[in-house]
Amino acid sequence: MLHRNMLKAVLKTLPAAIVLAIASGSAAADPMYPSDAEGFHGYLRAGAGSNTSGDGGSQGCFGLGGNTMKYRLGNECDAYTEFGYTKSVAQSGGVNYLATVWVNAYAPNSDFGSNKLGIVKAYVEAQGLDFLNGGTAWIGKRFYYRPDIHMLDLQYINMNGTGAGLDRIPAGPGKFSYAFFKDNDVNKRDDNGAILGTTSAVRQNFIYGEIPVNENGTLDLAATYIIGEGKDNDFYGKKHNGWQLSAFHRQAKVFGGGNTFGVQYGVGPGTGTGAQFGASGDTTFGSDVKRTRIFNDMAIQPMANFGMEFVALWQKDESNANGSSTWTSVGVRPVYAFTNNFKLVGELGTDRVTQSGGQPAKRLTKLTIAPTISAGPGLWSRPELRAFVTYGKWNDAATASVNASNNGGPIYNNNTSGTSYGFQVETWF
């Protein structure tokens, strides 16, 4: 009842918040609120590798699957790319109209092969609207508010989708954004075309961010309210609404880098998808399904030739069906550059996942060493052309999960350790 009252209060005050935002000054773009710059841009990771299990074959990757993420350096058995173009298509009275179209491709192994391209962005935004005092309006499919912990490849909140929104409108000390999305817009039909049920949901996202709270430090508050659609007696069963609340403190100028501390809580479909908050989860999830997460992610560059990322994370998932499970993770990625174009990258990460019913906890530790050719000595300098060796060690309780989450299948059988090696390129542009 408490969370329902809280959500009603948020929705009731939305019109007032919009009025306050419009009555304020001009807005400026912020990297946490993705806005595509004009030109051709994209991302690519691809490579090839194998393992030392004795049978060779596919590269082995080490993770516990489920609602967790794995440490990614030398531990990605797939290939992924996304790219596209943004163009200013019109200008009117100081307002810039930008159109963006991006495609992507994914392969669960090292070869893109004949995998088809999909459309991941197709939207138009109007930047610098006078009646929004410099704010932005947009409609279409896009990436939206998706900061990440890079070495886990974890977008701890991801509001991507198809919808419409108003962004970065000043409101008091911070900036306000509102977006409406339609998720999982799919109907199940019988052989005659009659609709049996739907998984669709309406999602509303509210962000009040860039609030200065200390020197070089800002606070972001992000909320999601999800309404499950369809009938309770359809093919998929009873529908539920859900919500999530997140708070992120971002500290700049920390040893040449920055630090993010986050606290997140979600209920029902508000627990999101996989390990990501923000998007609509399964609308059959009731209020017994809950997720709590606390994390800290620090990326520093104290010297020109030395940088490091460090993460600590605690996450608890609860439900009547599966009981309670806690994921604890600690990892570090140091980067030392010997020259402007050659550096040595390492990554050490350890994960522990508890199980319900008195079963032993799953444990996994992964270590990677990667000599790297790089376009610069920094932690974030890209492209990186890497050679790597990765070693994984896990306990008996984790064996089934490690085998199930490996793209190449159960290549390590009942063993509790393994080694993989290979080459990978990663770049963004």
C-alpha cells in the first residue's frame, strides 16, 4: 500500500513539475541523457578465441548467468556492432531538428555470418525549443538514460525504447525529463488470427538530475512506473503494474576520473529485464518480486600512463516462487601504458551468488591479462586491439551455471576451472 500511495503522489504532481520546468531557464546537454551528435557514429566489438579444455572448439567464457553479469575483458564470446548517422534536417528560430537512424547486429559466437541487421534507433528530436526554455522534445525509437559499469557491461539502468519525451528542462537546481514508452508490444494469436493475450506494457520514466549536492558532485533521481496491459484471464495470466526508484551520486574530478554511487529498488515489472532496471519487466510479476541494488563504480586516471576501474556491487532478488538470492561482486581493471600505443590491461573479478533452500553459494573468480595496442594510453582510449588469456575458477555449486551461461556450451564439463585465449577489438566512434 505504501508504494502505491507513493506512486499516486508522483503521478499527481507530474503536471506541476512540468509547469515548473517550463518556467525555468535554458537546458544544456549532459552525457547521461544520450543525444546523438551529427555525423556517423557507432560501436564494435569482435574477435576470435579458443579454450584449453582438451577438446578445443569455442572460446570459453566465465559467468554465473541469471540476474548477474560477467567481467567482460577477454570474456566475451560474442560479436556486436551498432552504427548509424545523425543529421540536422531543419532549423527554425534557433531550434535544431536532428534525425537519427542506427542499425545493429549480434552474433552469439565469433562470426557475424548472415545475422541480420536490426534497427535500434529511429527518432527525431527538436533541440533548444523556446517554449521549453531550451529543452528538447523527441519521438521515435532511441537509446535513453543508460549509464553503465563498463567492465561488467552492466547498464544498471536502461530506459531505451520506442516512445516520446521532453528532456533536460531546468527545474530549480536540477533538470527534469519525462518520457513515455510502449514496451513488449506483442500480441499472441491462434491459428485463426484471434488474439490470445499480450505482453505489452506502458512505461513512464521520470528523471530529476544534475542536482549539485557538493563540490564537483551531482545527484540524479530516476523513477519508472509500469502498467501491464491485457486481460488477467488471457494466455499469459494475471497482469501487474510495477515501479522502480533509483538514486545516483556522481563525483567528478576523482584522481583524474570519477565515481558513481547508486541505490536502486524495484517491484514487479519494475525489476526490469536481466540485470537492468528501467525498462518493463515481465508483467506477470507481482508485488512479491523485488530487487534491491547498491553499487559503487570508480574510474580514475591519476597518471597519463596509468588508469583503473574498480567496482563493488550488492544485489538482492526476492520472489515467492524462487525465494531469495544475493549477488555480491568485486572487480578491478588496471591499465598501464608503456608507450602511447601499447598498454597492458588486466582484470580481476569475483562473484558470489547465494541460493535459497539452504543450497551452497555459487562462487566464481576470473582473471584476464591482455597486451593491448591502443589509440592512446588512457583507460578509455579506443580503439583497442587486444590479445588475451583468461583463467576462471569456480566451486562445484557454480558448475551448472558456468556451463549454462557459456555461449559455446558446457565445454568444461564437471571441471571447476578453465582457461581461454584469443584476440578482440573494441572501439567506439
